[in-house]
Amino acid sequence: MVCAYCLYHRAGVLDFVAKYGNDSRYAEKFDEAYKPVFDNLYTLSLLPPLLGLFLGAPLIAGEQEHGTVRLITTQSVARTRWISATVLLPLLVVLVCTTLMSLAFTALWSPADRLVNYGDWLGGTIFDITGPVPVAMALLLTSCGIAVGLLIRRVVPAMVVSLVISVGTSVTWGWLRVRLTSPRTRTGPASGDFPAIPDSAINHDQWLGTSDGRLLGYGTCVDAKNEAACLADKDIVHKIIEFFTRDQMPVMQWRGTAVLLMLTVLVVAFIVQWTRRRPL
């Protein structure tokens, strides 16, 4: 349904871009026409936590809580084979479904990337629901949910802990996102305005640079009675702006995906080892 929704509205987005162009000057006009469409799709950012909560956490915890998992020990199937099938099949479904949804949303967004959300691909949810990021995040949180259920053995407490892990992961990811690559910089004289950045760039931070290389906050002399005298007194000679450009987005996403997938592998390996060595 999500894929069909994206592909249905993609035709309209392409028509808009063909008529007006993918230009930030028309972002407000685009927003008037397609804001409800993208607002609905932004809820895709909730999919990874929901998968961890409702698919991962009850997967093994439910069988442990009801005691049915003990039947495993009476069967001829090895534990390793059982846990591999139990974990990998849901993860395969998550992989396929989230990949399809990510491809569909990316196909809808990419022709109008300077128009959607006024061109902000980093600060909003665009970064987290395009490319490989939602796939890797869904795999990680689902794996964490399975591991939590395996350890806690009760469904409701496992779901609560999975929710806490999802919130913590979201906060950590927000911190990590802007550190996946180095921002680009432009420098201008202290006496002028901050340098201009490209239209599609995301303003990350602003600094005041001294002659000896120190960086001060951009608001250092804002409240001074005489800004020029304040700049001279603190030996400020440059105004520096840091920004991310659209072409950095794929690199940032794949680096973040690599981190998420490595964590997923570790969690899955822990699940397999715990199941092999501990009583069910």
C-alpha cells in the first residue's frame, strides 16, 4: 500500500517539477499541493520502532512466557537451526518490505528534493526514510526487540524495554547523523556578513575565527554596544560557516548504515550464542 501510494503521487510530483522546476523558490507552492502527501509518509520513520516493539519483542518472549519453547528441547532439530530460522525469517521479511518502501519513497522524493520540506533533507525525517537507512534501522531495532524478549521472557516487559531502546537509539542517531562526515566550510571577513552557501545546502553551524585559529560562538559580539570594537578586542578576523551539501547525503547514509548493520550482526550473534548455551 505504501509503495502504491508513493508511485501514485509520483506522477503529480513529476508534473509539478516539469512545470516549475526543482527550485527552492517554488517550495511554498509545492508545499501547498503536496504537504499532506509527505506528512502521511513521514510516519514511515515510526516503522523501525514499531517492528522492534510488535514483531521483535514478542517473537521468542511469547513462547517463553507460555512455555511452548520448551518443546524445542524434545525435538530432533538442533537449537542453532531453530533459532536461525526463528530470527532470520522475520529479519528477511523486514529487509524486503522496508527496502521496497524506501525505494518507493526515495523515487517520490528525489525528483523534488529541493521542494520537499523546503529542501531540508537532514534536519527532518527525509534522511531517515530514504536510501538504506530505514532498512538498517528496522533490522537493528527488530533484532534488539528479539534479544530483549529472549532475556526478559515476558512479552509486556520486553515491549516496554524495546520502546526505551528505540527512544535511546533515536536520540543517539540524531547525535551521530551530523557526524557521519565533515561539514564543508566557507570563510569571510569579520567585518562583513557570514558567507553565502549553496541553495541546496544545510546550514550546520557558524563560528567566529581569531587570528590564532581559535573558534568562538557566532553570537560572541552580538550584544556588544560596538560590534566592530568587540571583534577587534577579541582578535576576531573571520566569519566561518559550516554546511552540508546534497551530494554528501549518500556518503552519510551509507556510513550510518554500516554502523547500524554491524550492530545488528552483533545482536543476532548474541541471540544465537545465548540460545545455544543457556536453557530455554
